[in-house]
Amino acid sequence: MKTKLLLFIALSLMIGFSGCQSNQNQSDYCTVKGTVKGLNDGTKLELLDAFNQWEVVGTGTVKKGAFEIHPDVSSPTHAYLYVREGQQLKDFILEPGTILVEVDANDEEDLGTGAKGTPSNEIDYKYLALSRSGNQEAAQAIKDSVLNAEQTGALALANIEYWCKSSAQALGVLDRLSPELAALPYIDELRKELTQRIKTEPRTEGSDIIPLFIDMEYLDVNGKPVSLSSVVNDPNNRYVLVDFWATWCTGCVEAIPQLKEIYAKYHEKGLEIYGLSVNSDRKLWESFVEERQLAWVNVCDGTGGSKEDSKVRQDYALRGYPTTLLIDCQSGEVIARGELEEIDAMLAELLK
């Protein structure tokens, strides 16, 4: 069964890449059509191009529970279907052919079900279905085939930040992009970001880069400057968990109970947490830290977390918030960067 699955993927990718290179007229490049539940007739829909600065590349209207859009594109791209100026409905790959979309606007889980009808979308649809069913081995086989293809396409690029296990792997995907995708204006910036992120990601096999923490110093809730290096070099600390977060970040706030649990389990054994908030409103941040009784080291950079203003976001090439990493105080090496569950399991072994 697994062999058949991989064969299907390989054949589909070959078809998809040859299709992406076809010389179709822009007006008939592809069609997006489908059915809609939960939206009234007359509702305006928009297609946004994620590869090209979220430009609107197509519009449509719900009529009798259905819609049809003819996007103004001439090469493969990652599109998001929205209610005009409102709710996100789906995302999928625009490529030659007819893309079939079923929308249920009342079901949040429907967001992640993909589309069908064209090679890349059929592959993605199958991957998403396998992931939801819990068949992670088969889902991983699909990801590996897409990411490791001799020439990588729009599906690989659309998922590069989520499917790749490391920035080094993601750079490999960029190196093998089809020429039309490689020419996208933002690829150079993405390459720079991935190259920077490697500096603070755990070592990958065969890499000669030792990922060391990058120092920072900001004011704590008492107005005292506290550097990350001072915490790492504290002889009482064996490991430092760095938490990049903000009070306005829902995922960050939801992670606080887990952070508290980790701190309670390992603080006496040599763990310290350095919480760096990117809140622009310091008073709001100070009140939040006090109300939630965050007992570890807390500092704030006051920037709001934008790529342009936050040196921390640039230094660590943060995708977003929350981001957590674990530093070995003895060497200064970043030994984990990822989910709190993974860091918790690692600390359980390190601090037995």
C-alpha cells in the first residue's frame, strides 16, 4: 500500500510540474469552482495570491450555493479564498486545470481540508486527509516526496515553513524551485531569513554550524536591564528556556500554564526561563506579568514584534510568536527550538 502511495505521488508530481510549465493564456490558465454552505447568495468572494504580496487575483459571487472564479494568473501560486474583507475559507494551489473547492463557512475545521481537481491539490488533499485520520507515516511520505522532488513546486513552497524539519532543508527546497517560482520577488528575502535562522537552530546532521545564542538586554518589570548572557552565565543555571511572546498572542497566553508546569518541575534542578515580550505597551505587559504571577525572568523589547523594528525578531529570524528555544548554559549552544512538549521531554532526560 505504501509503495502504491509513493508511486501515485511521484506520478502526480511529474504531471504537476509538466503542467506548471505549459504555455497557457493567462485568461484560461485555471478555473476555481465549487459549492458553498453557510454563505448567502450574493456574498462576494476574493482570491488572494500569497506568493505575490497578497494581491487580489480573482473575484466571484455566491449564486445558488455555488461559485466560479477565473483567476488572473499565469504561473503556479498559493491562493487563499476569502469572503471579501472578511472570513478566510480555504487555501490551495492555483495551477492549470479546474480546481474544485467545497466550502462550509460554519465549520472551522473545513479551513484545513484543501481542494481537489489538479495534481498539486490532489496531493495536498490526500495529505490533509491522512493527517486528520492520524496516519502520520503516510502523511510524512507525501511531505517527503513533495519536498525532495528533483524540482520543487508551488506546494513545497507554500508549506516550506511548516513541513521542513530545519532551515537547512528549507534552503534545499529553495535551491530546487522551478525557475518561475525561484524568480518571485520575496524568495531572496526568505533565503536570507532561513540563513539567519540556522544560526540559532539545533545542529543538523552534517552541518558544521554550531548554533549559539545571540545576546540581548532589555528592561525587566522593575526597570532593571537584564541580559540573556547574564542568565546563561549564572552558575545556578544549567539550561535556559527562552520564550518569545506577547500578551496579544493567543497561542502565547495559552502556553503559560505549560510554561508554569515546566518551571515548577525543573527550576530547582537548574532551569531558568527568560521571557522576552515584544509588547509595545509596557504597562499592559507589566500588569499581565504581575496578574499571571510569571515567576521567571521577564523582559520586554517594546517594539510590537514587527520584522522592521524588532532586533530580536531579526537576530533569531522568528516566524512568529510564541517561539521557544533551549540553551545549554555550559556551551551556550541552542539545543532545541520548537514545541514546549519536545523541550519538556528533553529536560526530563537532561535533568534527571
